Amino acid sequence: MNRTRFYLFFILLLLANMAAAKQVGKYEGEPQSLARLWQWAEQQNQGEREYWIGYSITQSSPHNVIIGCYSNGFSIPTLAAILNQQDLGTAGSDTNDGMVEKEMAFLFLIADKSNTKHREQQLHISHFDAQVDLQGKPLTWLGHFDQQESFTWLIQAWHNNNTRIPKKHILVAAAQHRVDGAVPFLSAIPFSKEDIELQKEAVFWLGQIPDAAVIPVLEKALFEHLVNEIQKAAVFALSEVDDDGAVDILIKAAKKHSNDEIRKESIFWLGQMAGERAAKSLNDLVYSEPELELKKQAVFALSEMDDDFGLTSLIQIATNHPSLEVRKSAIFWLGESDDARALDAIVGIIKDN
């Protein structure tokens, strides 16, 4: 029975791949600009009410990260299978930081609702090793382009008032590019007249860019933006930035932000960051912060740290903090630890009392 199911799944997958392949038309001529090939794709699809236009860029991604659709079902093929190419999702070689070069595709769904003009209505982002459902519509594949040309094309779509692509889709696509204009583009959005959801999205993606230039932008959003949601988004984004400058801003927010809710958020995310500096700042807060709830939040954050610094501070607090409530909180979180040193500390505290 299991073998029968396996063969059935295999046949379904094969049929899905064959059906998808029939829907694909590829440009195979001399290299052309993205704008010229886009016009060619529109001409190829005259008379089609809905169709896809797609192309790809090369992007560095963690080896185990796949952007796009994933399903346990076997009926949805990967983009690599649809294009009948080798799986470029694992092309290239690993680097010391665990990154690998991958092909990332941008798929635009074009809909001719008015019968007079083709207009984009969706933009899907997908690695080649992710599954793609073309919804029974044909795909015209333009090929590979460099990041700068792709980014310029997307920014033109962002400023095109006639496009029906959701701006969030364009923003996320643009954020995948590591070009000089990406940080300035995203940095302007949180302080623009765009809606709050787009502002939050821009702040999030700033935190995903490995560039120290994002830190002052996120600091400004954290301390100067008037909307609480944007301030929270900036806290999380800073926690994603692998730079000591980002840690410094979170420490500053944890100690000095005018909003206690943002202080709690900053304390929490400091607890998710490894390192002696983060642990020391949380330890300082436990002893210097006048508000009990913020002290307890710092104790909890220390309990969340994966390294020795957090546990060492927690044992010290449980043993000698002047506040009984804070000591109880530290003892409670020590009791949740699997580290033998935590149990030894609790036993020692009990014996001393």
C-alpha cells in the first residue's frame, strides 16, 4: 500500500511538472535590457487575459532558507522544475558565514481586465528550489539580470501610479537587493506618508540588511517616530542587526526611552542577543532601575540568554539582590534552567536561609 502511494505521488508530481513545463515560454535570444524584454513578453502574450512574466537575480542567502511557497503535497512543482533547469537554489559554494549564492525569481502576474491595457496585479518572490503554483496561467521567462537593473525596474513600479501590484510586494522584492539604493529607499518610507503597515515593513527589512548604515535610521525610528508600532518594529529590527552599534541603541532604549512599553521590548530583545555587553546592561538594569516590573523584565531577559553571562548574572541576583521580589523572580527562572549550576545555586540559597 505504501509503495502504491509512493508511485501515485511520483506520477502526480511528474504530471504536474509536465503540465507546468508546457506553460513556459523562454527568451533565448541575445542579451537585452529588462525593459526591452518586458515589451517582448507583452507582445508574446497578446490575447492572453492573464499571464506571468518572470526573471531572476543572484542573491546571497542562508543555505537553509527558502523564500517562496512550500507544501507537503507533491502536486506543486518547484520553479526549477517548471523552467526545466538544474536546481539553482543550491548553486555556488558556502562561505564562512553560512551564506550561499541562490537564484531568486520575481514573478509578475499580468491581468488585462480592461481588454485595452495589461497591468500587473501580483508579484511573487521565490527561490528556484521553492514550489510555484502558476494557477494554470502561462509564464514568459526573461532570464537572469543583475541586481542593479532589477532594483531600478522595481523602483519604477513603486512610483508607477497605474500599477496594481500591492506596494508591500514591491517593497519586499526591492529589499532583497544588495545595491547602493536599497538602504536609502527603505529608509525614506518610515518617515513618509505611506500607510503604517508599509512603514513597519520597511523597518523590518532594514533590519535584514547587513549594512551598518541602517543603524542610525532605526535609531531615529525608535526615538523620534510618533507611532508606537513603528518604535516596536525598530526594536526588533535592531535586534536582528549583527553589529555592536545596534546593541548600544537597544541598551540606550532599555534605560532611557520615554515609553515603558518600548523599554520592556528593548529589554526582551536584549535577552535574545548573546554577549557580555548585553548581559551586563541587563544586570545593571536589575540593580539601577527604580520600577519593579522593569527589573523583573530584565531578570527574565537574562534567563533567555543562551550563554554563561546570563546565567552568572541570574545566580548573582538570586543570591544577593536587595529586593526580595527580584530575588524570587531570579530563583524562579533559575528553576526553569536545565543547567546544573542553576540547581546548585538554588540548593545553596535554600541552605543559607
